[in-house]
Amino acid sequence: MSLTSLDPRVTRLNLPDGEVPLMAPKPALDQFETYEVFHQKKESAAYTYVGPVHAPNEDVAFLFAKEQYSRRAACVGLWVARTAHIQVTPYVGDGENVYDTLRLETPTEQSGQPEPYEIFHLKKRGKAHTHAGRVMATSYQGAVQEAKKAFGEKGPIVNVWVVRSGHVLQSAEEDKDMWLTVPEKKYREATAYKVMDKITKFKEQQTNTPAQ
Amino acid sequence: MNEQAIKDLLYKLADDLLILGHRNSEWTGFGPILEEDIAFSSMAQDKIGHSLAFYTLLHELGEADPDTVAFTRNANQFHNSQLVELPNGEYDFSLIRHFLYDNAEIIRFEMLSQSSYEPIAKVATKLKGEVKYHVLHANTWIRNLGSSTEEAIARLQTSLNEALPYALGMFEPSAYEQDLIDASIYRGEEAVKAAWQQRIRAVLEKTELQLPDLESITPITGGRTGSHTHHLQPLLDEMAEVFKIDPAAEW
Amino acid sequence: MYGGGNIFEATKLDDLQAEDPAKMAEFEARIARGEKIEPNDWMPALYRKQLIRMIEQHAHSEIIGSLPEGTWITRAPGFRRKMAQMAKVQDEVGHAQLLYSAAETLGKSREQMLTDLINGKSKYSNVFNYPALTWADSNVISWLIDAGAIVNQMANARGSYGPYSRALERICAEEAFHLKYGHDAVVHLATGSPKQREMIQAALSRWWPPIMTFFGPSDKMSTHTETLMRWKVKMATNDDCRQQFLDMYVPKIWELGLTVPDPNLKKNAETGKWEFTEPDWEEFKRVINGDGPCNAERLAVRRSAEERGAWVRKALLHPKAKYVKPLA
């Protein structure tokens, strides 16, 4: 006997009806690693953190991020970075500046070619990290130091994320048309549903109809 | 004029999109991972939205309104290819169908955005960006899964072999093929098919999947003239179950 | 969507005695100042445990909550409803994704949470163990269950845990569509043909009892509850949420000429509080413990989705993958 449901899709699954043994616990990484996603609302705006996705690699993470984080609001660009590639400073209290509390050691010997790093700031706890800018450095430590010089004065900054630019998958100029029609998908917006007229008309009819 | 030809073109575009969108929506809540569930649903919504855009053009040409056209016709009045009406099967089949369909769809939309028939050109130009994501999604999945585990490759290969005769049926020429080409409304199924082969071949070559010799496959046609598998009528009955409680009512 | 009635575990308060008093003082001061707690902050074990439980239950409620309305996804009448129903059910899956991620920041993996859901170890909102018998039932869920969820979520969004607040802000914005869509669909039926009116009245009558249990039984105010409220984990009592819901939506039901199947439902002009027939909490307990009309099906469907997708996930898993919990 298979399960008959009110949902025809479920009935078609031919699921066993009745007791089933417990499911074996899901193995680690069954749901993959996580990637952090940043979106850009409009051309002039800074990239802002929107949340993570679970994905097997950055290409698939991008596919997932696009629909999970930019299907419902204006968007012109998306960045995706593997969580493991992002380094995080400690958090300080609201109103403070984390750069003031970091003991940044001057890198002793500049080794290797400087490369770009992306810097994200959290201005207030509970809000989202936003892109402060890009610095050139040879290490994460060095990048934080450069970031402090470049944009660490304007506090409060309660937390900083640092990631190598090479580790960020960034949508390209020619990808922008993928978001072009998002604002037109009114069927998933509250503003598309207006029923006051119907209610008013209904009430009028009720009052005009003598009680039986 | 070419009105009959344009209507025929619009019906096959719209019916393909409606039925595929409906099929893909069946996955909502049942996908292999939450994120993919969301992505697949978005594309299903887009397909239904695209079909609505084409039914709206038909309505402007004097056909019934989109709801009536979509929810009250019988299977033999539908012009979709049989590919899109087949049941979803497992995710391998749904992905392969998505890959085969959308790689043709993007070519159609690119061609139609150049159409001499302006209403179609406008719709295609506007919606092209959405189809671009659908193709990116399909190709990324096929590239990833197509060179992964033995099981995944075997599943995709089986589904590919099963789907190909139906996929070739998408290119069934219509009675108006030459009229559309002559009037620069649409470049015709042969042109779509040729470009499609190149596109799918380019993706499959990066995987361990084998593309069979397409010349040796007999396309399964008939969908464009209302001949369908036994899967379509139950799909339509299900889709219209509530609508038909009172077709005159506003739901 | 989601209800209240969170099942907070009764933990021995002795556990709190074991915490470092200096760190505890700093933690409580931060919350008292109105600052949010972020994942890397020190937090008492009880705070972590109760938040995981609450966010996880919320996430489960979203993913299981996608099923009653999913029942009608292939049968929504007309383009407008068809597309919106798809988008709404999709949003529930999206909300589950956001909430599982928020819970992960506290240290429980999505794998563990899904296992606990499927094996019946964690709970989800009890209303989803009831069937959506007709299209109208689906509309009642879209409107009133989501309305209840918003009452609850707006309160929780003001809670102290950063990742949960961020997720809820996003979710509340999306729920605005659900609420309007649900109301729109209900209004169309209520003001439509006699057959449509009959459908919506029947659906409302079926769903009213579960709706009244949606926020859970009255809270037993204990030291434990007070602690959770001080920590801004629990933001409003179940009774307050229920009253707020009745205040906002009973008039909207009545203006459509629909009957709420509770002869005792009325607002007491003196106290300003709604009076109603006490919901059947025995049934509530029985159903939440597994013996409801749809419990088995809901879990079987979720399990089947996970099992049918297993080959896909296995195929794509990178051999060098290393799990790091989401940052925020």
C-alpha cells in the first residue's frame, strides 16, 4: 500500500504507508559547505551581506544565491565567497571602533606580491556587513592594517570581514540583464493585492439587501 | 496576412512554457537541497509568466483570454511538444529536460527579439535575461553532475537517451514555417535546431556524457498538432480542477 | 510562516550558577543596553540551547509549512493564483533556508537539524499537521496562519540574537506579500459565487480550532520564562500574541460576513480582551506528539525529498570540502 494524499504530487511519489524505520543520521557535509552572499541594490550602493547558501562550489553557490537572495528585490550585482575564505576580527560593542582594539603587528618582512583584499564593515550589531572597499596587501593581517589606514577612522565599526578578492566570485557587467525584470514580477509583491473595492462593494450589497 | 502563422507560433511557444512551468512547479518543496528547490521554483514561475506573456499577445489577436485558453482546452487543442508533458521522473530527468529545453529556448528568444513582428520582439527582448539564467542554471548543473560520480553520470546518460527523441520533437516544423521565415518573423525550426545542437554539444563535451548521433534518432513529433502522450490530459485536468468548479467565477 | 507556542525546554536553572559571573554580567548588560548578540560573543549555555531550539522549530515549521499549501500548487485557478501560489510556497522553503542558517551560527548543523526533524525528535508548528482539504483551506492558511506568524515574527525580530533578527527582517518583508495574497484570495471567495462562499466558510470553520492553538497554551510564568524574556529570547507571551491576532483579524473576518465557529468569541468592552472558548489543549498535545491527521505524511514527504536528492548531493560533494558554520 502506498500513501494516498490530498496532494496529487505526494500520491504520485508512491511513499510507503505506515511505520518506517528511523532515517540514518545525515552524514557530515550532506548539505555541503557554506558560502556567504553579498548583493548590490543599485549601481551606486555598496555591496551588502545578505546571508549564506549551502553549495558544493562557487558556481553553484552563485546559482543558489541569485534566487535565494535576489529574487524579490532590486539587484544589479552579486558576490559570493566561501565562508572558510573569510577572516573575521573580534566584535566590539555598539558605538566602538574595532580597529582601535586590534593589536596589529607590522608585518616584519614584505614577502610576495601584494594582492587585492575586500574589506567589509559592520557598523552596528544586528545590521549587515557592508563593503568598505578594497586594499592591497600580502596577508590578511596586512589587509586589516591597510583597511584601518584607508577607512578605519570613520567609526563606529563593530566588526570587520576580510577576504582575498580572488576568492570572491563576482557577477559580471553582462550578467545584469538577469535582474532586469525582477521589479516587474508584481505577483509576488504585497502591492499587487488590493481588495478594498471588493470589500466595500460587498458591504454595500449586504446593507442594501433586506434581511430575510 | 500572416496572422494564422503568428498565432500558430505563439501557441506553440506559450503551450510549451505553460506545461513545462507546471511540471517544474511540481518539484516545489521536494527538491534535492533547499537552495535548489528555490532556484527551480523561480524558473518554473518564470516559465508560467512567459507563457502568460504570449497568451496575452494571442488575446490581443482575438483569441480568448489567457485563463480561458490555459485552463479550459483539452489535450488535443494543445500545441506543446511532447517533451514538456512527460512526468518529472527523478531529478536527473527533470534536469536533462531543463537543459535540452532551455538551450533551445534561449535561441528562440534571441531570434524572436529580432522578429519583424514587433509585439513578439518586445516580449522576447524583455524576457531574454530570465532565460539566460535558466540556461546558466541548466548548463552549470549538467557540467557539474555530468563529470561527477558513476551513479550520477549513468542516471543522466539514461535520461538523456530517453529525452532526446522527444527533444528533437520540439523542432517539428509547422505548416507556416516558410511564411514565418519569408516575413522575417521567425527563422524557423531548422535554424533553431542547428544552433541548439552546437550549444548542447559544447556543454556535453565538457562532461563524461555521450551525445548520441542525432541523425540516427527518430524524433517523436505530433505535439505541435495536438497529438500527445497519455500524460497530458491528466495534467490538464489536475491544473483546472479548481478553475472548473466555476469557470465564470473570479478566483 | 510560523506559530508561537515554542516548546522551551525546562532546563534546571542551576545551570546558570555554573556560568562565569563576570561574563554573564557583561552579556546581560549588553542585552539591557539594547545591543544584539552576535555568533562569536560569549553566551550562557542556556541562551544558546533555547535559541537553537526556537530557531530550529521555526525553520522546521517553514519547510513543513510549505506542504499544506503545496497541496494546491498544481491546481491553483488561473494565472494570477497559479504564479502567486508557487511564489508563496517557494518563500516558505526560502524562509526555512534562512532560519536553518541562523540556527547553524549557534553550532547545530543543518544535517543534524534535518535528521532530528525527519526522525520526529524536533517539533514544528502543530497546525501543519492538519490537512488542506480544499483550495479554500489553502487560502485560509495563506491569510490567517501567515497573519499569526507575522504577529509572532515581528515580536521575535526585536529579540537579542543578531542572525535571527536579520533573518526575520527579511522574512517579515516577504510575509507582507503572503498576507495580502491570502486576504485577496479569501475576499474573492467570500464575495464570489454561492459555491465559493460555501467553500471559504467551510474552510474557515475547519481551520479556526487549529488557528486558536497556533500561539500555544498560556505561558506558565516561571523564573525560567522570566530569564528568557530578560535575555530577549522570548519576546511576548502566547496570550498576548493571540490577543493581538484576534484584535487585528476577527473584524476583517466578520466584515466579509463569515462566521467564526465559536459562539463565545467576543471582545470584552471592559477589559479590552477577547473572550473565547478555550481550545482543546488535549488534542493539541496529542497531535504535537505525533498523533494528528497528517504528521506521518508530512515527515514522510520531507524524508522522501531528502532521500531522492541524496545521489545529487553525493555527486557534487567536493572531496576537500570543509564545513565552517555561517558567519552571521
